[in-house]
Amino acid sequence: MKSAQTPLHKVQGMGASHSGTGHFWRERVTAVALIPLSLWFAYAMLGLAGASEPAILNFLSLPWNALLMATFAAISAYHMGLGIQVVIDDYVHAAGTKILLLLLVRAVVIALIGTCVFALIRIAS
């Protein structure tokens, strides 16, 4: 059976959505990156269970902990945005609504990452 794809699309690796496999790989890479970060986060939160606010702030003021927490928050938010994008792509069919929702998700993810990193910088300094 002959493929309906043009030779250019075969070379670029683009499927029916014309976006290639980039989104698929970003989801997988962020998921794999979240495995050790989630283990560290669970270990840190269990260690801080019942701790006072100054103890938690002291924990987050250490550079290594602040960096890991910022990385965990940023990758989690980005991974969440990728997942919500798939849901919007699959279930929202009106073009205008889809674009509006995708822009809103992207804005929320950027704001969430910015807020988390800003808060951690304020705590660490």
C-alpha cells in the first residue's frame, strides 16, 4: 500500500497532526525527569512533616534544596501543561476556543513556574 504522506513529511517525521513527535518526547522526558525529583520531594516532605515554619524555610534556603525544589516545580508545571494540552486537543473542537484555551494553559504554566521560582529565590536570599 502506498503512503499518503509526501516525501517531505516522511523525512520530517510528521504525522497527521503535522507536529511530529516532539510533544510525545517532551511528555516522556519530563515524566522520566520527574521520577527522581518526585522521590526527592517525597523524602524531603516526609522529613519535614511536623516541622516548624522556620525549619522549613531553613531547609529551602539551602542552595541545593532550593534548586531541586525549583526544578521539581518547573518540570511538574511544564508536564502538567503538556498533559492538559493533549486533553484540549482531543476534546475541544472549536478552533477559536481551542486556541484560547491553549494560550490560557501556557500563560498559567508560565505564571506558575515564575511564581514558584520567585518565591524560592526570596526564601533562599
